[in-house]
Amino acid sequence: MNYLEKIMEAKEYIKSKIERTPDVAVILGSGLGKLADEIENKMVIKYSEVPHFPESTVVGHAGEFIFGYIGDKYVMAMNGRFHYYEGHDLKDVTLPIRVMRALGIEKIIVTNAAGGMNPEFEAGDLMIIIDHINMIGANPLIGKNYEELGPRFPDMSEAYNRGLIRLAEECAERINVKVQKGVYVAVSGPNYETPAELRMLRYMGADAVGMSTVPEVIVANHGGMKVLGISCITDMAIPDNLEPLDHERVVATAAKATEKFVKLVKEIIKSM
């Protein structure tokens, strides 16, 4: 069975369970799953039920799709994602994005927990992603290209949709939530970065660093989706003042920022 057939089989399974094409998809990063509680008339599909889906193994990632309503918008939320460092091929990491697009979804909000490298940021900030740098060392588009999914050489000049960035800023101002803007860099992980690595990434122009998001955004753009990215800054990755870090602390800080994160994403979805 080829990759295209796997996508279609997964799509048909999900399509048989839902009432209509979702208006927007949302990927919830580490510790940010509380948005799922705000979805009304919800229906859950475990990843383990979906044909050809890998298993999510990371603490803070529930491993399920949640369908339901935020305001009058029908939402497909991905509560937990797959990562390259878990040993998954990037084509498997991004399979959910392919399925979302095959279902007819045109807009996606991608969120994550990230380390802040911009000294003007602080832990607990929300950062609207305006661009990214791929330092994972791999690309989900390597290999055979199916024209049905997108072009061989997709444009990435507007990887994060400018209209959605403006909308997010307007929503943040309207509900009085402070937001930063910046460039997100993705590394493979699973270890956190050394001070020397952080200096290099900062010199390259990155404001926040994490281990996800970029492969999904590449595939979303390949498929013609409009992308909005939001990082929750869970720690300050400043090379000359670097404190020891662990995943539990990342999840805990993300949880503290949950209230304003949920408030902002709900407002954005309702305004789309």
C-alpha cells in the first residue's frame, strides 16, 4: 500500500465518523490540551483507531482527535502529536496533516511549547510564529511526490499566513492578551540544547526553539492550507544564564499559561 492509499484509508475512516467537514484544525502542543475541554458536543477518535496512524508516546500528549464546536465553528483538534525524536518517519509525523487536508480542511492552527531565546520574552508568554527555520536535519517531502497532495517544489515565502497573523493580533488586543511575535526554530531533540547550540540558533535569527511544528507546517503549505502558529514560551533558553530543564517543568509552565492560551485560540477560531 502506498502513502496516498494510507492517507485515503485514514480519511475515509474519520469521514465516516464525523458530521461534516471541519472549519479549522488545531494541533495542541505539550501541556496545552486544556483547549479540548472547551469544545462542545464533542466526539473523540483515538489515534489507535485510525488506520495507519503511529502511536503518540510523549507525556502531555493524549493521542486523540476531538471533534466538536467552538462557537459556531466545527473544529478538529489534535490532542497530542507525533515527533521525529520518537523514531517516527516524518511522513508518519505529518500523516494527520495529510488526512486533515484530504477531509477538505483549509485552515490550521499549530501550537507548541518552546524555549524562548529572545531576551525580551519571559516564561509564560505566547508567541505568534511569523516564520521558521528547519534544523531537524530532515524534511517530510523527501521521496516520491504525489501531485494530488501538492507540487514537487512548494513555495514557502508565506509559510505562516499573514492574514491569520493579523487576525490573531487583533483578537489578542480585543481580549487583552499580550502576545509576542517571532521566528521558531525546530531541532530534532530529544535532548535540550547546549549553550553553544543556543547561541548559534539565536545568531541565525530564532526567537524560540522546539522539537515539532515545522514538519507539519511544511506539509500544510505543500497541501495549500493556511497556517497560524502559536508557541507557548515555557522556559528561557538564554545561553549565558541557562538553568537545568526537564519535560515536567515544560508541561507545568505551559499549564500555567493555559488560561490565556485557551482564551486567545477560542477567540481566533470564533473570528475565522
